[in-house]
Amino acid sequence: MAEIIGLVGSIAGLVDVAAKVSIGLLKVAKEIGEAGQQIRVIARHTNLISNVLNNLHTVMHQRGHAATSSLRGQVLVEDALEHCLEILTDCERLVRIFEPLIQKSGRKRTRATLRIRMLFQKSKFMAHGDALEKLTGILTLLVTSMNYSNATHSNTTQKTKYGT
């Protein structure tokens, strides 16, 4: 039970980080202009994973009362969350690199500096976007299977309770 509570807390923290990273990426993309299209895509992936993590948080919170043996995917959840944290932490670091330049923007020189920085960081952004997309798929499958498991467990419990 304590492990589930820890996972639920971890997920809630990741939802916050993903939301902040998504907002930061959108600000960077706006300042870079058309060169920021790839950053917008990554911001969307980050927003999607935030929503999926939020759903996972809800499912895990509901499962907190279920038997621990029914949490077969717990190791997979932990691994996915760890990987997600690594990616979001690095994205957050990349956003912090761009923030001082965004605050000074408005001048052509600063926008040029932003675009140049983006060129150097582009491959890292793209790799993170791909990883976030794959993680979103994995976590979506986990949420779906856990919801199905919850529904099945609930039906079994009710049938046993009412003798049906």
C-alpha cells in the first residue's frame, strides 16, 4: 500500500513538471517564431503526457484500495515514470537555458541568438519529443489495462458480494 501511495505522489509531481515544461516550451517556440515549430510539437507531446499521467494518477489512487497482487504492471509503471522524469528534467533544463533570452527578446539580435541556440539543441529536443511520444503510448496502454482490471475486479467483487 505504501508503494502505491509513493507512486501516486510521484505521478502527481510529474504532472506538475510536465505542465510547467509544456508552458515553457510554448513560450520558447513563440519567441523563436517559425523556427520553433518542432518545439511546439514537443510541447504538445509534453501536454499529452501530462494528461495521461493525470489519468494514471487517478487510476492508481483508485487502486490504492485494491489488493497489491492485482498491480502486475507496477514495475512497468515505475520504469516508465523514471524514464519520463529523466526526459522532463532535461526538457526543463533546456527551457531554463532559453528563458533569459526570451525575457530580453524583441530585438533582432536576441531572436537570432535564440534561433542559433535552437539549432544546437534541436537534436536533443527531437529525441525528447520521440521518447515522450512513445512513453505516452505505453502509459496510455497501462491506464487502459488498469481501468479494465479495476472494472473486472469491481464486477467480481459485486458478484461475490451479492452471490450472483
